[in-house]
Amino acid sequence: MLLGALKLIVIQKVSLYMGTSPNKRMLSEWFSAALQTRKCERCTSRSITIHSDNIHIKQLFPLVTKSLSKAVTAMQQGNTTYNASAMEQYAQNIFSRVAEIDNAFKNLSITLEYLNKSDYVDSEYNFSEHHAFHIENFLLRLISIIDRSHLLAGSTMLMENNKIERLGGNKKVYKELTDFSAASADILSKMSDAVGNLRDTRNKVAHQSGYSSKNIMVLQTIENAKIESICVKEITDVMSYDEIKNIVIDEAIKPFTEVVSTMDDLVEDLIDSLSFVYTGLLESA
């Protein structure tokens, strides 16, 4: 009954989807996600899952390609709009939401790659400045996984974009999801719990000040005074500059890699928990 009601909503909303403009940027993003087949490597031996390769998402791909082919044809003919069925647009929207999550994980992987570096050759900035910048980047992008997962859930339930993409949208999605799929809502809660110990630091970076730590401050002291300075020899005689750098790198890499792994698993769980909608709609089409 639930799937039947959802399908009816999809069909009823066909007027909202007809006449979609084939925006070139959107097409580029969709094609980029669709053609992505290789795995993004983490800083550990485990590779990040390409969630658009999830079997429950891949089953939507024929509908996505139909919609995209219509968009490309319209562009070639100089038309500003194209007609796609409600089901095609729904599939395209879900696929795009998952592709956005994949892109967020890819960006986190790139950041971890930089956080593993011990030198930034030919840069005018010190190691500590590079490292703090990439930690800030990681913290800000990590929360985007949660935000984009809420958007996926909201789009799955056919919630309007102007309601779920604005401030407070996550709460609206979660409230609807508790009735729609309690298991999915529980997974979103687990995502928030997984980043709980990093959220305060992230909020400080986003709203108050840049990232710092005691060990990074030690590095900054050495860098600003120059390693050969007599003043810093009291530090470097105990532990070398390179040894301190390695400690700073390890402090970030281990917890960050673990939380990315956890979030990766939870996104896969979320997609699986929502798969009854995608499969049900296709089977009843």
C-alpha cells in the first residue's frame, strides 16, 4: 500500500517534472557520476565504495539514461526544455543524490591523501599551515555526508527540494523518515553519533577560529623561529622536527580514516534500507 501510494505521488507530480531545462552543468555532473567505475583509494588498504554502483541504485540507471538522452537530444536541437516521464525524473533525482554523496567521499579521500604528506615541495607555506588547512577542509566536508544523506532520504520520499535543502531541512527529513522507514531514520542517527566527537571542533572551525592543536603549535614555533634557531634547540634536542611532524600526521589520519570508513558503511546501509522503495516502484511500473 505504501509503495502504491508513493507511485501515485510520482505520477501525480509529472507536471512538475515536464519541461525540465537541460542545464549543461547538471548534465556534466550526471554523466561524470554515471561513467565513474573505478574505486577511490583511501589512505588505508580499504577502498571507498562507489555508492552509485549499489545494485539498488544501478537498477535505476536505465531510467536515468533515458532522461539524459532526451536532454542531450534537446540540447542538440537547440531546445530549452525536454520531456521526461515522472519515473525517469525520479530515478535521475535519486541517482544524482547518490552521486553527490560519492563526490563528498572522493573529496574526503583527497584530503586524507594530503594529510598523509610530510612535505609540500615548492610551496611558500609551512607544513603546519598546509596540515591545519586540510584538517579544516576534512572537518567541514565530513558533515556534508550527513547532509547529503538526509537529502537522499528526503528525495526518496518525494519531499520538495525547497523544504529539504534549506536550513532546518535535515530535521524535516528525519521527522518524515521516522514514520516512513524507522530503520532508515536510525541509520541517520548513527551517522550523527559517528561524528559526535568531531562536531564541536568542526563548529569552531566553521564559525569561530581555525584549527590548531598543541603539537601543531609546537611545529609552528619551530617553523617561525627557523629550525636552526638557538631558541628552539631545547625542543629539537628532545625530539626532531620531522618526528613531531609524524606525530601530528598520525593524530589526524587514524581517527579520520576510521570515521570515513564508518560513514561509508552507514551510507551503504541507508541505501539498502531505502531500496524497498526503488525496487517496489520499478516492479509496479
